[in-house]
Amino acid sequence: MHITSIEKNSRNKDRLSVYVDESYLFSISEEDYIRLNLYEKREITQEEIDYIKTNLNFNSAKSSAIKHLALRIRTECEVRSRLEYMGYDASTVDSAVDELKSMGYLNDVLYVQKYLYDRSKLKPKSKKMLRAELQRKGIQEELIQSGLDEMEIDEAAIAVSLIKKKFGKYNLKDEKIIKRAYSFLRHRGFGFDVIEYAIASVSVENS
């Protein structure tokens, strides 16, 4: 086997993409590239490839992920995407993520619990909106559902609170205001029954 091409990684300029026998095989830091004396047309053994993939790249990916996680808690999907963006190959990403999970750095169950708790205290939303946000972060559906069930989110109370904050000064018996309030809650993922209850409750309180 021979190194046929070495290119700057398009997503991470500190890493190089190495092609062996015309096929992309792995990425490597410039420092390791120089230290291992790699260059185009050089013969490379399977043993060298295995060493680079299982040791150098694995440790580099794990270190990069831990630095990324130091900023804030993240999902497994977010970390995978970050490492892939940085130019690590799929097998290295898999190994690094598995190691981080075993070390306790990655835990989507705890992520969901913390995310829902923080939202309930700082920015309450409907279950539909919370589900959509967690789905965008790559959380598995069963973990989302389990988290929502565990939190026992009171959508009616949240909707009432939002209506009071947004429309508390308005006459909620006015058809135009009612339509605005309805649209406001619909866009935040609340169902028809919850919306009717919230508008009616605040209307009675204001009368």
C-alpha cells in the first residue's frame, strides 16, 4: 500500500486527509504527520495504519470532544457531528464516543432530564415544542418520551402563564384578541383544548 495523496482537511485546517491507493483512509494532525515521516508515494503498512487510527486519532478525537464538552453538556449526536466536522473518520468517531459514554462524559438520558428541567424553570414550553427541540439535537424518541413522562409537564398551567404575560392587559373577550392569543399558543405547540382552557381562564380572571 502507498500514500497516493495528502490534502488539507476542508473542515479542519489543522488536520490532513490521507489517501492510500487512491482511497481516503484517515485524517491526521500535521504534527503527527511530520513526526511519522509520512509523504506522498511512501509505502505504508497495515500496522502503521492501525496505529494511527486506534491510538493517535482516537486520543486526539477524545481530547477534542472533552474540550467541546467542557463548554456545556451536549448530546451524543452533537459530539459525533462535531468530530465528523473536524475531519475524524467514522471508526475513530465511534470509538471516541463509546469511550466518552463509558467515562460518563456523554449521557443522553441525563441530558434530557437536565434540558427539560432547565426549560421548565427558565422558559416553559409545550411538550410538542420540547420534543421538536430534543429531536433536532439527535435524541432518540424513546428517551424524549421517557423524559416528558417523568417531568409530568402541566401544559395548561404553562399556557395560562404565557397568556397572562402576553395578553394580560387586553380584553380576552374581543374576537381579534382571542384570535391573536390562539395563534400565539398554536405556534408554541399547544393543542386546541389547552388553548381554549387558557384563554377562558385568563378571561375570567380579567373580568
